[in-house]
Amino acid sequence: MPPALAKDDDYVVRIVVGSVTCSGALIQEDRVLTAHHCVAAHDRDGATLQRDVRPEEVRVELGGDYLPWGEVGVRAVLAPGCGYVSGEGDLAVLVLERKLIGVATRAARLETPPGKRDQIEPIGFGRCALSADGVHRKHRAGGPIELVSEGRFRLSAAICPGDSGGPAVSSEGGEIVGVISASAMDGDERTRDRSEFVRVDRWRSLFAYAALVSSGTSPAELPPIECK
């Protein structure tokens, strides 16, 4: 890893699973938070299956410019038993093959729920159809949370395809409070529209499991993460 190329925003990474690309956030040196639907398996017709892809099918690209300066593989995919499309349970933690020394990380805020009117900034590697440039990391136009439900929150944000899984960052504290799950999009990256985010604080067990796997526990030894 070339430390001279690393930037503070490099905790936001690009997830590649075959022809599917998403975004994610490095929350620990060897753990990436993303959306569950980004790592869901599909059949030959493109229909979503109720299982995840194999870890070796996922790669994480590093760097925010058009070309990554590095990449790392994944040794475990941890996710709830729902959220294969979007909505409830649409978040996953990828345990990487190795620790990324010298790359910035960003903490997920697990102890405090998001509150209505909290200011949120989404970040991702998406690209809208009318965008003039290529795929690279972008800070999206966000705003105040308009609605908080048991597992999600909503606000008007400018989201593009490929931003899914990217972090929703609190403008006040800088922690990750959610994951980009779904949005109404019209092809223009300047358009703010209804966007849904999964709350990270509702899935503390997922983060606890990821810590165990990072420490050497086999994912097969852990019970399923039940949907709420």
C-alpha cells in the first residue's frame, strides 16, 4: 500500500462483485461496512437469491480517483438473514483478508440512534446517467433526516447508482450512522429525492460477530443474525 497516496477520505471504498459495483466504508483496519444487497447472489437471469456470494467473489478497491491504487480480497461476508434486495437488514460487514495499515477508518455510531433533523452527508462511488465524469468517490448532497423508523431513516439526498452501501455520515460528529440502501433517481446527480438508509445502531450483533471473525472465529460457529 503506498502511504503517500492515502487520503483522509480513503475509508470510503469501492466494492466490486462481478458486474455489480457498490460503495462501502472501512470501519476497522480489516472490516468494511456496506449494503447487504451489494453482496447478494443472483441467478443467471439476474434474479436475487436468498444467499450471499462467496467471499472470494468480492474485491475491495482502494483510493478515490478513477483508477484504484490498490485492492484487497474478502475472507468472510457477514449479514442478517434479510436485506437481500434492500430495506430491513440491508447492511453487511466484510472481513478482509488482511489489515490495511495506514488507510483511514471511520467509526460506526452504534450507541446513539440517528435523530430527526440530524444533518447527513452520503458518500459513494456512484455515477448517474447524466454525469459528465467517470466513476470516483463523491460527497453527495444530503440534508436533515426527515423520518426515523425502527430500522431505517429517510431524507432527501442526491444518490446515484453505485452509491449503495456507502456511508451516511453525521455532519456533526463525523461518525457513520447509516448505510445507503435505496433512492429515487432521475439520472441527474444534482437531484435530491427520497432516499432510504439503514440504521447501523440497530444491528450491533452484526458488528460484534465481525469482531469475533476478525479475531479468528469461524463464521460457521456463529448463529444466524435474525431479522428484527
